[in-house]
Amino acid sequence: MDVSTAGTALAKSTTADCVEHVPKGYVARTGGSVILPRSVLYYGSDEALPEQITLRAGPLVLVYEQGDLRNIRLGEREVLRRVYVAIRDRNWGTVAPTLSNLQKEISGDSFRISYDVENQQGDIDFFWKGTITGDPKGRITFTMEGMARSTFLRNRIGFCVLHPIRECAGQACTVEKADGSKVHGTFPRYIAPHQPFLDMRAIWHEVTPGVWAEVRFSGDTFEMEDQRNWTDASYKTYCTPLGLPFPVEVQAGTAISQSVTLTLTGPTPSPSPESSNKPVIFAAAGLPPCPLPRIGLGQASHDQPLGTKEAARLRALNPSHLRVDLELSRPEYESRLQRATLEAHELRVPLEVTLFLSDAAERELKLLRRILERLKPAVCRWLVFHISEKSSTEKWLELARSHLAQYNTKAKIGGGTNAYFAELNRNRPPLVAMDFAVYSVNPQVHAFDNTSLVENLEGQAATVESARQFLDGRSIAVSPVTLKPRFNPDATGPALKPSLGELPSQVDVRQMSLFGAAWTTGSLKSLSESKFVSEPGVRSITYYETTGWRGVMETEGGSPLPSRFRSLPGSVFPLFHVLADVCEFAGGNVLLSTSTSPLKITGIFLVKGPRRRVVLGNLGPEPAVVQVMSAELGKAVRVKYLDETTALQAMVSPESFRADPGNLAQIEKDWIEILLRPYAIVRIDSL
């Protein structure tokens, strides 16, 4: 269909339906010369997603997934986001569980589930048995009985309980201490730099008027941290207290037993039937627009120069800057700066230069200045860090300013942290010495599954709102945004090297997938929208890298491990098109928007002059119907899909894909209804 007469625009197949003899579960581009498993296109891997089993415990509805409890709800209110057991090694790495012997007894309003778990990695060998029960009164009990089968160092073994920020932020709670005393408190409204509650045995909060949820712990001493410091959208109650020394040696034969019990008190409502057929409603919130941040890219870490075609495609993406990292104590930084200068010239953008100084900073900066005068790079901002500090201090910022301010008087000088928001929040930088503050973002400090990555998008917005409380009007740069951590700032020992055939820890197979594109859409929304009139969520964002498996497009040579990272040589990744769709509105504005199901559908609403654009992403494995309210769009739009029917064309031939403006649709109601296939992106342009 070219024109919708019913106010409904549905995804139209433009590639997959044209291909014959494609095996079930695969997708291919026109002509059939490129073929990929559908799951790889969806989320980068052949592995099936973990099974999710919906359970009831009286009035509570929840999900069991691979040994964890998720999304425990009373009606529309989320009570707990997740309950799980974590084994953390000496570097705070999470040791993956292997489940077996799963036993399930499930009835209409109660359940009993048990299973065995092995956590094995390096010298760590820990076994435990989990048992989870839920009764008709809404009581849920989760027990863990474990045994160390080897001697190893650990930072944590035991339960983690996540309270959601949407329902809990700023709300009152009561904590029972280990000695039985009770204290009244509040879940932090803005991100707490340190633990809001210590020495915990139980915590209560009001879920709905008159209905309280009690979470009780046994087997260790628990405390709470604000996980938004790492962009997790939750408050986490965990054991063992961080005030105790770590890592700790666990002797073979050590037994560990813990439990968590959730109990409701008060007049709980009768459970209502679940409705999964309602369309998701996406709409502008009616608030004044804020400026769209400048969006740039990082220099590729593989150190290969840009090819001619790569440079042309990256120019078409329309980035605002290119980030380069320079550790001035290393002699090879000069060649890295030289390559970045050439690439920035090819892309027609300035550099965002990240400087890592040592105690010999005076000498290093003098040498850098001479190199700058010779190479003449265009620089828009300097990010100044010290190799031994987690957050910038005044001494190094002022020293950098004294050497660099005259090179380009318009370039801003900023500080903060090259690590997580936690470091900026706990070690607040000297505002007098900086023009802006910077921190990095990634969604996988604590959890790695698709569901957690989606949930954690909300935590990115929380960092911006909280940073504004102590930056005294300084602007914010988020640099970089990556899917995985680039390094571990909290390691207490050497990092484990990848085994033969394993991907480096910084690489995520979802980088090349539709999921990566949908997640990027959600990240852009979280960091760009602002409730502060005429102020951007952030001033500048650096996403990913230019090329390679940490970038927005693959190199001409392709993946170094094609059996694990299954990208197409010379192709762009789906997230390339999301960034290009947004960067076409550079210099424009963002309207605050809402989704009635933000964990399913995310989107960003862009405005520039008379133009309006909505970019939506389906964050999940099921198709979704979305009603996009048309008040800001007008009565005629063009609708363009990036999904399993078009993605291979978009990846292999991005120029032809981007030249297609999409299908025309007339809007005869107050909304346009869109069907999004799994992990699909849709672009809606006003006419």
C-alpha cells in the first residue's frame, strides 16, 4: 500500500518476500546473495532468548526467568524489579550461572520452583540450590543453599533485590536494622553517591495506598546502593557490606545459606486479567522543546585508517565531532592524533580530544602543544583526566588550560570522569576550573541480558537530572556511550584474557543487530530529552566508534571473529541509520515524549523548523502495535521501516536505503497506527 486510508501504516516487506528458498529462521536481501539467521539480525546471536514464565502469587504477577524473579507487580505497580543471586569475582565480574534439574509446580495463584546452579569461571567453582515459592496470599520466598567446591577469592556471593526507580524514587520507606531497631527514610530522588541504607534486615515501602511490601533478608548483612550511578534503573539491596574488606578468600567446603521473603500487608486488590492486546500509545508531552545535543563518534580502536567508502558513509551520517583518546605518557599518541586529524578532516568535523595526563603533565602538555602547532587539528573540546584519578581535579584542569587555551580560544575545557557517573557523583569536580562536565555510559556494569539493557535505559536520564543538581549550570557531555564497559575502573587484580575464539570483553554481538538500533534509539531519548526549558538533556554525546565491531559500521575486511561476531564485511550496522535519522536534525530540537509501555516501545520526537520526525524502536521480541498521536505531525506523513524485511538492504546498500523516503500515509484520526515487527525501527516524517 502506498497510501493508508484507515489511518494505519503497516510494515511492508521489501526484501524478504522477494527471496525464494530461504531456510526457515533466516533472512536474506534481494537476490539471495546474503543470508543471516533471523536471531542474529535480531540480537546478534544464534542462542535462543531465555524462557520467561508468568507466575501468580495471589494478587502478585511476576516472571520467572533462568533462576531469577523479574517484574513483580501488583496491578500496574511494579513492586520489585528483580530478585537474583550473584557471584562476583575479585574484579567485580559476574560469574555466569549454569542451571540444571529445573522442577516446576505451578497453579493459578501459587507456585514452587527449584533448580541447581553451577557458577564456574577460572578458579571459582560454586554450587547452589535455589527454591522459590509463592502462595495465594502474596507471599514469595526465595532461598539459596550453596557450597564452595574450590578455594577462590570473591567480592560478593548472595542475593540482590532491585526496587524500581519509577515507583520508588522520592517515596518513604522503613528499614529494620540488624539489631531490630527501625528507621524511617526515603528512596533517594536524585542519585545518592553512597549507600542510602546500611545494616539492613528488612525494608517496607507503600505500593498503593494502604498496601505495604515488606522485603526480609537472612543469612548475611545487607545494604542498599543507588544503581543509577551505573545507569541501572533500580535501587539494589545486596550483601556483603562494602565497608568490609574485599576480596575475601572462600575456602573449599564453605556453606552459604540465604533467603529473601516478600510479604504484602493491607487490603490487596483482586487480581485483574492480563491484557496484552492494547496498543502502545506514543505522544508528545506538550512541553517546550529543548535543543538536540551534538552527536559524534569515537575513533576506531582497531587503529586501521578510514577507507574512502567508509569516510563517505560516515559523512552522510552527519556527526558533529570525532573523539580521540591520547595518553600523553605514551609515545604512540602522536601517530594516533595524526590519524584522528586526517579522519576528522575527511569527515569535516572537529575533534573531541581526551587527554590522560601523568604526574609529568607539564612536560607532556608542552610537547603536545608543539605537536598541535604542526598537525593543526580542529578541536571543539578538551576532556582532561589524570591516569591515577577517577575524577578530574583542579590542578590538572588548570594546567591543561594554561597550555591549551590559546591554541583554540573557542574550544571548551572540561573534566569529570572517563568512567561511570558514580565517579563524578562521589568525587565532584572543581567547577571553577571547567567549562563542562563529562562521564561515560554503558548498560552492562551489573547485568547483561536484553531485558536488563532495556530496563536500564531509564537510568541514563536519571544521571542527567541528578548531575544538574550539583553542576551549577555547567553543560554536560556524555562521552562515550558504549554497549559494554571499555575497562574496569574497580578491578583489584588483572583482567581475564579472552579464551581462544572468544570475543574481547569490550565487544557485544548486539552492536550489529536490530536490538542495538532499538537500544540506541532509547539511549538518544534518555539523554536528549529535558524537562528544563531551552536546555538540552546534555550538550554533547559521543556514541560508539566509527568502524569495526565497536563501531557504527563494519570494516571492509570484516569481523576478526566471523563465527562469533557475524557482521557483513563493508556493511553498516542498523544503529547507523538511527544515528543518521537523528543527526539529520542537527541544530534542531527535541520534544519530550511519552510511551505507555516504555519497556516495549521507545522513541524520540525531533523538530527542526517546519519539519517533524518521530523515530520509534521496538525493544522486544514480539510485534507491537503503536498509536502515534498526530497532533504534532499533521494529516500526512511518510513512514519508513528498518526491520527484518529491510535491514539487509539497509546494511549492505545504505545509500539506496536512505534515498527511499518511505511510504505515504494519510492520517484520518487523531493518531497513526503502526505495526512494528520484533526489534524494528520506524521513522515517521511530517509532510
